[in-house]
Amino acid sequence: MRAGLGLPFRSCRDREKMGHQQLYWSHPRKFGQGSRSCRVCSNRHGLIRKYGLNMCRQCFRQYAKDIGFVKLD
């Protein structure tokens, strides 16, 4: 605190920095591509949501046999 003024911020820069930290990624992500990620690697691109897989395509190819998927001709 500043001496005698009772202000909680030391300077304007501190206030701006605190505001950015509070606002960064604060928008609610309930819907859309930003709300979903791969359950294995947390990637957001190439997501397969069918049957509740929620895996990116690369992880799906890696774990398809373990899950029980069989590649047909």
C-alpha cells in the first residue's frame, strides 16, 4: 500500500497486469470447438466425438484395436 493514500495498487501497470490475469481465458467454454478436447492428449483439432469417443484422430488410430474397432476392407 502507498503510504498515507490507502491505495491497494502500487502503480497503473500493476492494475493492468492483474486485470489481464483475471480476464485471460475467463470466458465460459460450454459449447463449440473450444469446449472439447481429446481425452488422451488434450488436442482440440480432428476430434472424433461419435459414440462418445472424444479422441483426436491420431490417438484414435493409435488405440483403435485396444478399444475394439476392426478395420474392414
